[in-house]
Amino acid sequence: MREFFRALPFALLPLQPAWFALGAAAVGLLRWERWLVGTALLCVLLGSLGQLWAPRELYPLERPPFLGSLSPQASPNLIRPFDLDGMFGWNSADQAGGFAQRVKEGFWRLPRKNPQSGREQAEFLAGRWYPLEPGQTYTQSFYLRHDGTQASFQITFFTERGHHPVPTQMEKVAPGIWRVWGSYTAQEGDKAVRAIDFFNGGGDWTYLEVGWAQLERGSAPTPYRPGEIPQVGLWPRLAWWVGLALMSVLVFQGCFFLLRKVNSRWAAIALLLGLAVHLGYGMYQLTHFEAVPARASGFTPQPNCFGHGAVMVAGLAWVLGGARAGGVALLLAAATVWASGSRAAFLALGALVLAWLMTLRRSRPFALAGLMIGSFWLWLEPSFLGRLSSVFQLDSSAESRLQFWHIALKAFREHPLGGVGFGNFPLYYQINLPPGAIETYAPHAHNLLLHLLAEGGLLGLAGFGVLWGSVAVVLVRRSAWRGLVLLGVAFLLNLFDYTFFNAAVYYPLWAGIAWAMLQAEQNERAVIPAPRNHNHPDTLTG
């Protein structure tokens, strides 16, 4: 039992990998691997250099004279400059149509009639929501120009309680440009408002252009100021690279040290225990979900991390404990992937199962027979797979990924050396929403390579390549094939997602690489011949 208690900290890796990593990093201070430290420093140098090339402002604004001078006493503007990207026209027959096109001087152009049907639009709106506080008065304003001689519009505050049209004023601020505004006092039940939103009151125009929108507290508009643009600054981006490299080195060294002191099979059993507890909590979540289809997330932030982490832990249990432990881990991971509904994890799990099968000898026919029976049953009952059954279908989720990839490539083409800066892809996507965007927010590019290119450019990708390329080279030189398989599984998980640096994926990967390196080192020592004893004749030394 003493061996089990020594290995018990590994049970934390499936449940709270970040906590495990902190402990391993503390232990990692006791031992240093020179080759890894050098490549980590080069990774930091290249990645940081790329961040110096990233743009200082992703959305630079020029202030036209008609906006007036800024007022230091004004309340914040809730609408960001790029929030009008999703504006469109609407009528009851066609619904949404005639999406806004960005033109010069900070304006977006909207056609009076639906381009497909030719019907006149009754309303123009941006589908973004902003918080309200009951009892507070808010003013919605924007600048407008059109190609006619007269036009009429009415602002409406659309909240959870429906439309609230308000008296609307139009003031000419420059030749052909008007400022339009209206005010509303939020009532009980008003938690958020959809802005900008206004009705078409007629006129002789064929298109209008809207820009410089503002939503602020108060009963009258103040001079325009842009809403907050949440761009990640230079120093936090540099700190990300330094932290990534430092934790990589320390966790690797800590796991290398721990695995020399712990029986690897007991460590694999501890991993199985943690994975079983995590799966149990995920199954508990499924019974309490109201969403359909339900997806469990366990102790992770979201379901994909739950599934991806289970695949990586299963691979680590196989690396540490051998075929039997790997088989049990794969069964637990299969159940976890099913509970998570992660299709990328489903594909990676299949690749890991094939690698596991290649290591079997006498039991391989039985394992193959079990897989064939299970596959045949799933073919008869595909509904059991739920979301996983659509892994090869081009549904809305897959189509949205294509849009993410397109915007990621656009970011790389515009900023090839340093990208848009780490942590800034979500902002860049919102600023450059594709036409007919399926999702208006993208947390990442849903592909490791494209995300690195978008946020780090060629220099960021080079830094990543130096670190992981050197790891791959060392694994090949030392014939640590299971470590290479685990690395390949991590990359496979990130073909359609971006979880490589997530703790649930990253730290099991480093633990597996540390064990593969340790095994290779021990094997090298085992084949070194013992020194000859020169104190005896050759005939007595054997």
C-alpha cells in the first residue's frame, strides 16, 4: 500500500490537472534538463519577438470633426465601434436580410429593400444585447446619412418585455449627416436592451448608412466616445510565453523526478481512479442537465476539455501501466467522450485504440472481436452515439469552424510575422465577422496551427515548433514510441479544436513524455557493458 500512497497524487491529474501541475512544478525545481531549458528559452525568444510585431491597435479609430470634442464627465459607451458589423434589415415576410456592409468614415450601409425579395425593410437593428439597470435612463444615439432628400426613423428600445418606441430626434451635424437619438427609462423586468434598433418611417432614400453608435446613461446624448475595446496588451502576452515555457520545463522535470520514485503501474492505477471519479461526476451532471442534447463537462470549463482530457489521461495510463491498464483507461475514456459529446475526442480516441491494439499480443484477437461486436451494435443503434454520430457531417458547428479558419487565415495574412497578439483572436473575429456569421463570438480558431498563426504569426509558430520539434526529435532518437503516440494524439485533438495548452491536455502530455524519456534513459543504461576486471586473468573474468 505504501507504493499506492506514493502514486496517489497522480489521481489528481484527471480531476484538477492545474493543481497537479503546480505540485509537479515545485518538485521540478530539484532537477534540470539542459536540452529542454535551452529550447524553452529559444521558444520564449521567438514567441516574444513575434508579439513585438503584433499591432498595437486592432481597431484604430479616426475621429471625424462632426463627432465633436470628448466630454470627460460622460458615462461609458456600452457599444463598441465594431458592434455594428452584424446590423441588418428586417420585415415580417422575409425576416432578417440585407446585412450591413462597412463603408468609409466609420459607417455601415444598409439597403432600404430586402435584396432577395425587394420588400421594404420595416426595421434596422444590430442583434447585440447590453445590460440595463431598472430605474436608470438610457440614451441610444447614432450618426446617419442617406442618399435621399428626406427620411424618417424612430428608435425603439427592445428589451425582454418587447418593443418600446421612444420620441426620436434628428439633428444635422454636417452636410448630409444627422445625429439620431432617443431616451428610455428601464422598467422592472428590463435586464438588457438590443441596440442599435430603429423603425423605418419612410422617405425617398434607397439606402442609409449608420455609424458611431452609442448607448449611455442619461437623458441626452453626449459627444461620441468609443466603447471599450478589450485588446490584450503587450506585457500580458509576453508573460503568456514566459509562463508557458517555464511551466513546460518545470512540469516535465517534476514528473521525471516523481516517476523515478513511484512505481509506474501504481501511478497508472491512480490515474484510473481519478478518471473514474471524473467520469462519475460527469454522469451525475447528465442527469441534471436541461439542455438537449446534454453534454457533461466534469470539473473542466466545458465539454470538449472534458473529453480531450480523458483521452490524454487514457493514453498516459497506457504509457505508464501497459496494455491492461491502457485497456481499462480506454473504456473509461470512451464513456467520458460519450458523455462529453466531443467529436474531436472521439476521433483521437479511435487513433489511440489502434495504437493500443498494436501493442497487444495474445489478447489482440479478443480485443479485436470486442471492438467489432461493439462497432456492429453501434451501427445498428447509431442513436446511442448522440452528437458523436455526426462526426463526419457538415452541420452548423462544422460550418462555423470553417468561418473561424477563414478569419484566422485573414489575421495571419494581415499580420504574418507576429499575428494579432496572443489572446486577441476573439476580438479580431468580432471585428471581422464573416458575412452571415453562424457564431458572433469565437473563443479561438478551433485549430492549433491556424490559431498559432493568427495570434503569433510565423515567429510564434517557429517558437512552438522549436519546443515541440526538439521534443519529437529526442523521442525519435531514444525510440520512445509511446511518447510519440501521445504527442500525436494531442495534435489530432487539435485539428478541429484548440485545447493543446489547456491543463487537461498539456500536463498529461508532459507527464507521458517524462516517462518515455525516463524509460529510454534506463534502457540505455541497461545495455552499457560492465567494465572488465583487470585484476584477474581473462580466463577467470568470463
